Amino acid sequence: MKILFCFLLVLWAATPARSQSSTATGTSSAFNPAISVNGLFLGYYQSDLLMREPVFGHEHEGEEIELAGEHGHGLADETGLHVQEVEVRFTSIVDAYFKADMVIAIPGTEGVELEEATIATTHLPNIIFKTGKFYGDFGKHNLLHTHAFPFLDSPLINERILGGEGLNEVGVGASLLLPVSWYSEWNGQVFNGDNALFNSANGNDLAYLGHWKNLWDVNDDATLELGGSYTFGKNEHTKMTQIFGGDLTFKWRSPKPAHYRTFVLQAEYIQARVNDGLDIESVGGFYVLMQYQFARRGWFQARYDVLGLPKIEAERDIRFSGLLALVTSEFSALRLQYNLNREGGRNIQQLAVQLNVTLGAHPAHAY
Amino acid sequence: MEKIMKLVMVAILVFGAWDVEATVRVVTTTPDLAAIVRDIGGDFVVVKSIARGNQDPHYVQAKPSFMRTMNQADLLIYTGLELEVGWLPLLIQGARNPKIRPGALGHLDASVGIKRLEIPDGKLDRSMGDVHPEGNPHYMLDPRNGLIVGQTIADKLSQIDPENAEGYQKNLALFQKKLQAKIEMWEARLRGLQGKQIVTYHKLWEYLTDWLHLKIVSQVENKPGIPPSPRHVAELVVRMKANDIILLLSSDYSAPKPAERVAQQAGAKLIVLPASVGGREGIETYADLFEVIVSQLASGL
């Protein structure tokens, strides 16, 4: 009897929403944001230490260089088991005018960073304005969160030219749909100019970015995307750093019902020109990647990375990657990746297996 | 000046991928909704569907080209009940068109007024597969719901384009009268199926079987959207044989092999139905869809 009483008491206490109005309690959860968590768990092997430093060293006094694996969003730094990253995301419509997205990332098991916090307009015709901290609209890969990377790591050009954190900063942006017969979008963004690449000692210098994205339907099942990006700002020598980018993506999905075949071919090129006060250093590179879905849950992918153009061949860093994914559902995937790195005349191998899970109400990923 | 005018004209022509003659530009997520809009809107509207008839509407890709189409629309109509949740929010955001955003006049969830089936009771988790928390979204597969959706669409078009409201209501009356007559005819034709126990491949046919008083005993996909386990298939075959279940329904956009295997092993007849307007050649109107479905089901009698 006592147990029954306790049970009823607990039941009564656990269902206040049904018996009490939130008008009186003020504790309604009806407008809580959609919350999701992405977890990336990694088993990792490397045959030797890899170069992780960004091409343009920019150690500021009192600031650490952001390395790709350590605090960035790439693979781990040493062989073993790792939590690659946990991302917590809150998404909500703010009111009749704004939408908000907040992403809090924990790379590894320690340290918390505000990866993105954006407020975007929703009710303006043809244009979206946004502000906050966000990934700069530079090319294709820079816009992705770690859990949405096509491979477990970033392309070399992103990791080593834009830095382990990517081009991500506090800024404002506008995204305009252009009045032409194909999908054509112009993005203009201004950043605070206080990141790894644009970090002028003069605190007043801003960084600027432009991106033109175009997409055509080749037919009902295939699209071709062509984009151009340009960003510039003052570097640590209070001189100009300019980065140019171009990207090309072809996507196809089988129109046959229950025929799970998808093919993606994507290439991206980045060239940075950095004036260090004495000289202009130019470093560039590209990647080409292919993704093929061969079964409902099976994907095979390959990537070829080059960093160090226009240097002579011997001085370039080159990487071949192969990936096999078992996409168990929309909310989990098991992915195995092999990298062969050719770096400073050495061959370094990496092997990684990743379990990628999504919990909760995660917004759909862009096309 | 003349040159500038010419350029402006060219820009307008290039920009206007839509028929400029029509009063209301409508985008629907599925071809079923587009077909009803065509019947009710007549010459007053021009309509485009995002999904194609042979496509599973759960898994449409949010191509930016659709954003462009939606950028120019006066009205967006979608199925709702989270059917399009994987792609429609991206398209609405990317379209940059305040006229069709949630809460705007040109934003219509076609499921208002529908009596929903299978609203989950109790706590949901994703081990249950693709369960829709707001209920089964495949309500367009009961033609009686077509009558309700027709009304919803006619009312919305009348609101957006009051000048032609009379025309919309006239078209609606005709649409409902014709469809109602056909529904009665189809019901009479399939009366022999009433009370029969069947198995379906996916949780797609609940509204259809509710209409026809068929009883769904089980699905080949034991969890929605997840390929069936061999154990479940084996158990299902035993169950079908034991209960003398001889009809298995599947759709054009479901994987054919598992359903074929079950039907063969259980000695049941497999009927593969079109699930949407445009899913097969010749299915151009909402009524056409049921003509084909009813004929195929009649073959299972």
C-alpha cells in the first residue's frame, strides 16, 4: 500500500504539465529550440608524425597555433582511441524576423568552443543577412561541420592554408539570390580580421570575403555547381593576404525507385598570396574527391590532395585517401579511411575508423 | 535608353521561368497536390511539383534549383505530418521568399482538416525506425481525403486571389462531384475485399486500407524505413501461411526484391501499386491514380 502511494505521488509529481497551466508556472517547453548532438568516435593509427602546422605560421604573442588534430577538427595526433569531437547544436526561429543557430563544439574531451552562433533574417525577399560567428562562405569544404565532412579529415588545402579551425570568425554577411535563369547566389561577408590568417597587429583591420555560387540542373537527376571565392585582409605584418578559390561539383542520383546509387565528383582549388613585408609568398593546392554509393547503406570514396603549388614536385605534400562507409541509418555511420601521405620525401600512412552518430532534432544538411 | 529597356526585358524573361500569364504561381511538394491544384486552379494558376511521381517523397534532395523555383512562388503547398521534414525547411530558407514562409498567406499545410491515422502513443525513439510523431503522412492515398484537400486548396486560392474565388469554388464543386461519384464506383468494385487480411511492404497503405476496410496484419519492413531482418521475414512467412494471408501490397518506390521473396515463400499474390500521380505513364490526375490502384486491387479479388 505504501509502495502504491509512493508510486501515485511520483506519478502526480511527474505530470504537472497536464494539471497545471504554464500561464501560472511560466515553465512551458513549447518553444524550446531543437537540440541535437553529434558525436564522432575514432580509432586511429599513424605510421609516423605528420606535419600539422599551417603553411603560414602565425603565432601571436600569447596565442597558440591552431593545429589540425589537437584543437582543430581533423584526425587525432597519435595512435589510439579518441573522441574526435562532440558538437551540440541549438536551432530555433527567434521571432517573426530571425532564425538562430548555435553550435558548441568540444574537440576531443576537453575544452569548449563556440563553433557557430548565427542570427539570420528570414523574411526579406531575395536576400538573407546574417551575423554572429560563422564559417566563411569560402568554397565548399570550409562551410562544413566536422560531422558532415565527406572524409574523416579536412582536405590539405583547408587544413594547412585556412587552418585547423577553418575560416571561422565573427562577422556579418549577406547572401543574395541573383535574378538569372539558373541558381546563382552571391555572398558578401566582412569579418573582424582577428583569426589565424588575418591577424593584423593594427586591431582596426577587417577581412572581406566574396563567394559566387552557381548551380545548374544538368537533367532531373544531376547537377553541376561552379563557385568562385575570394577573401582578403591584413596579416600579422600589416600587409595584404589574399586567398582565391574555385570549386566544381557534379552530383548524380539514380532516378530508379529503390535503386540507391549516387555519384559525386568534387574539386576545389585554393591559392593564397601572402605579403610578409619582404616578399610575396604564394602557396596553393587542390583536392579532387569522388563519392559513390553502391548500396543502400554502402559508400566508397576516394580523394587526391596536393598542397604546395606552384612549388616543384619534390616539395609538394601529396595525399591519397580511400574510404568505405557503412551508413547504418540517417543517424549513424561507421566509416573506415586510409591515407597515404607523401610529405618531405617520406611516406606516412594513416588508418582510422570512425563512428558518427546524431542524437535529437538535427537540421537537414544542405545539398 | 532603348538598349537598357531591351536588357531589362531580357532579364525579366530569363528570370521569369514561370508563366507570367497566370495569376497565382503555386509550388507543391508532391505531384498529388499539384494534380489537385491543377483541377481546382484551372487557368488561374500555374503549378510545379518538387518531387516526381516515381520518387519517394521522404528522400528528395534539397537542390538549390528548387529554391529558385520557390523564390518566385505565391503559394507553397505541402503534405505535412513531417513527410518533407528532411528537405523542405532547407528549401524554404534558401528560397528567400517571405510570401511562402510559415505563417504567411502563401504557406499551406495540406494536412489541416485530415483525420490522421497512427498518431504514436507514448514515447518515441529512433530504434523504432522512421516513425512520424504527428501521424502517418500518406493520407493522400485515401481518395476521400482528396475531397478535403481539394476544399483546403480552393479556400486558400480564393484567399490569395479573391478576384477568381468564384472560379475556384466552381472548379472545386466539379472536382468533388466527379471524385465522389468515382469513389462510390470504386467502393462498389472492391466490396469483395472488405475484411480481408493483408500484408504491406511499408507503412504506406494505412489510409487506403482504412477506406477499403482491409486489415493490415503486418509489414515486411518491421520498422519503417529500415530494411527487414531475415528473422522477421521468416516469421512473417510462417504467419502469413498460418493465417491464409494471400495478398501483399507494395509500391513502385519500395525495393522490389524483399516483397517478391516474401510473396513467393508465403504463396501470396504481390500487387505493386503506384503511390503517386506521375508515378507511371498515364497517371496525370488524382482520379487516374485511383483508377490504376483500384484496377490492380480488383485483380487480387
